[in-house]
Amino acid sequence: MAVERKPEGRGPIYRFLDFVERAGNMLPHPATLFALMACGVIAGSAVLASLDYVARHPTTGEAIVAVSLLNGDGLRRMVTAMVQNFTGFVPLGSVLVAMLGVGVAEGSGLISAGLRASVLSAPRRLITLVVVFAGVLSNAASEAGYVILIPLAAIIFMAMGRHPLVGLAAAFAGVSGGYSANLVLGLVDPLLSGITEEVAGIIDPSYTVNPACNYYFMAASTFLVTILGTWVTERIVEPRFKGETPQGERPTVEALRPEERRGLKAAGAATLAMTVLLIVAVVPEGAVLRNPDTGGVLQSPFLSGIVTIIFLFFLVPGIAYGIATRSIRNDSDVINQMGKQISTLGMYIVLVFFAAQFVAYFAWTNVGLITAIQGADLLKSIGLTGVPLILSFVVVAALMNLMMGSASAKWAVMAPIFVPMFMLLGYSPELTQAAYRIGDSTTNLITPMMSYFALIVAFAQKYKSDCGIGTIVALMLPYSLTFLIGWTAFLLAWMSLGIPVGPGAPLYLPAP
């Protein structure tokens, strides 16, 4: 889709945006990038091994030497383990299973109707808050917020006599700026936690990271992002459009059809029944999903099986909605909706193949552990720990997001270095992941590398024909800066209170 370009010489903001776009476009495809980095690890392992480089493990004092993959043993291992690296990569199975359930909920129409119902039923004075809040919650359903809620919010604002770009901005802020916040677990949670667990094993092979490891912090962040997004919309963004008339006729918003209302009631009943069953299976002493040895919830089938629960909480209400609205008439419809959703993941599966090899090579060669040890020693020597360390890491993640839009691809690049390094400094992998998610989310709004950015420009051009990349970035920059500052401050306050970021997810590890 062609996007109108701003002329040169319009000021530093456009020159900066042009630089970001050019730099991002110069990067190879993420899958190619992982293949190149895997080759780099192979070559680097040979160089370090030839130098007889040794690092000392700070906990055990064990000598850590680089293991070359450019020899007979290394080549044999790469050839025989390639398939296992791919199929055993933790995030792959988690995402595929969760997406089966999401496919039914989306294909039946449940997600679309649910988003429309939440926004249409909101009181007029709370519409901004509801739009931002609905945007944050929509992240649990993959791209639904981008393709459904954002254009819907623009239409609703215009129908109410407000500028549609204000509604678009509010929805975009919730959907993309609040990408990592939610009251329910979504697809990104098992995806990131799987990568985190893989690389935490570089330091501690027995370390496990459950998909709900950031839930406490991200659930609380939902309200923070909603409040900040509402404030920016009404105090900063909307006043800019005062007196400006958008293009197009004032639309009328179609109410939910009777069958959609019937379907939402059926889905609500199914969700309630599922919730009751889950409570019975988790809450009582000796419940089936508690740890059979300790009787606790930590390290229990409930947490280790959270992906299955996500799958069922999308699947069952989706089927209930589809039966009530007759968008599902038989079992074939359910299977076809699952298949359609999985068919959209072809590029992700290719990306995972190369990412899995890179992560495996990093661990086999000890390059990851050596890098972590040397990096941790460097940070200690310059005194970069505590608050400055966390702030620096969030900023690094935010800047990387300007060049590479995929959250999982960036984390697969950053995690093998930063998770082990921070573990050696006493910070838990779960805390490191939470800090990464802040940086990743807050600059989604202003990077042309974000996969849906061109779509947002296209939506905006319906109401402002000369809208381009710079227009959207200028519109969303106040949200990005406010979220970055406010959310980071929230994390630091959370850390000062010593609250775990999720179940079984401490902030700190015992100092080595």
C-alpha cells in the first residue's frame, strides 16, 4: 500500500523518521537475521576456542571454555539436532496451541462482536477510557484490535461529533502502546516466557519460567496504561483538532444485531461455566490442578498448563457464540476456523526455525554464558546496577523496537545476552522480561517497522487525505513518551515495594 511521503526539509522529526525507516528497511528479514547470527555464533565459537579463552563462573568458580562448532563434533551435533532444536523450541508449541482456540473465537465472530459491544455500550463521557481499555484487552486476541477496534473507534468518535483521528489515536494507544498489559493471558505471554526459559538455562538448566510470570505486573499495568492513554487523549491530542473538520460524512454506528446479542449471551454463559470449573480445579485444598506433592499453586499443573487454559477459554466461548449465531453449524466449521488461523502463522514458523538454531548454538558453544559473565563483570565495574541498569535496559529495548517490529524476534535476539547477564547480577529472568516488555510496547506507536503501521496510516487517510508516516508519529508521540516514562516509573515503584511480577516470579535471585 502506497503511503504518502512528506517532502524533505520539513524539520528534524521528519529527518529522524526518514532515518528510522531507511535503517529499518536495510535490515534483512528477521529469519535471515537469525540465520546470520547463528553463523556468527559458529564462527565466534571457533575463534574463542582457538584462543583458549576461559571465563570463571561467578557462583561455582568453574572454568567456562568456548566450545567450537567448526569441528567434527560440532558439525555432527548441528546436523543431528537441527530438527530437535526446532520442534523442542518452547514457544512454538505454546503459540500453535493457543492460536487454535483464538481461531475459533475470531472465526465465529465472537471477538469482533465483543469489541463492538464493549465500546457501543459505554457512557458518552467514558468513551475515551473504554476505547483505550478495550484496546489493551484486545491484545489477548492477536491482531483483532488493529483490524477491528481502531477503525471502529474512529467511526464512533466521528458519529459523536469528535474528530475521528482522536478515536483512532486512543484505540491505537491501547492496542499497540499497551501491547504487554492485560487482565488475561494472551499469546505473547507463552511466546516470551518460552524464550526466557530457554536462555535462563544457560545459567541454571533447572530454571523454569511459567507463562504467567509477568501477570501481576501486567494486570496492574492495564489500569496504568488506560489512565495515561485517556489523559493524553483528552488533554493533549484532542485539543490539537479543535475546530478541524474531518473529511467524509458523519457516520451512524450500527448496533449489534439480535443474533450477535444472543451469541454474546451464550459466550458469556460458557465463559462463566469455564471460570467456575477452573476455580473448582484450583482453589480448594487438594484441587486437581494444584501441585500434588506440596498442595500449592506454585509449580503446579495450573501454571504449567496455562496455555491449555488459554486455548479452552477461547475455544469454548467461541463455539458457544458460533452455535448461537449459526456461524458454526458443524464440527467441520470449527476445524476449518482452526486451520485458517494456523495458516496465518507460516512466516512465524519459518522465523522460529532459525531462531531455535541460534539459541541452541548460543548455549552449546558457551558463547552466551561467557558473554553474560563478561558483561556482568563490566556492569559491576562501572557501577551500572539497580535503577540506572533497569532504566538503561528499558531504553535499549525501546530503541531496538524502532528498527525491528517483532516482539518475539527482538526478544530472541536480546534474551540470550541480557537474561543470563542480569541473572548473574541478581535479577530474575521474569523481571528482565517485564522490563523488556515496557520498552517493546511503548515505541510500537512511533515506529514504521511495526507491521500494522501502514494499515493505521491507511485508516487515517480516510479522514485526512494528506496523512503520512510523520502525521501518525506526531499524533502518537505524546502517548509513546508518556507511556515510556510513566510505565518505567511504575516498574521502579513496583520493585521498591518488593512485589513479585507474577506467580512464582521473584524480582531477585540470590547473589552469586
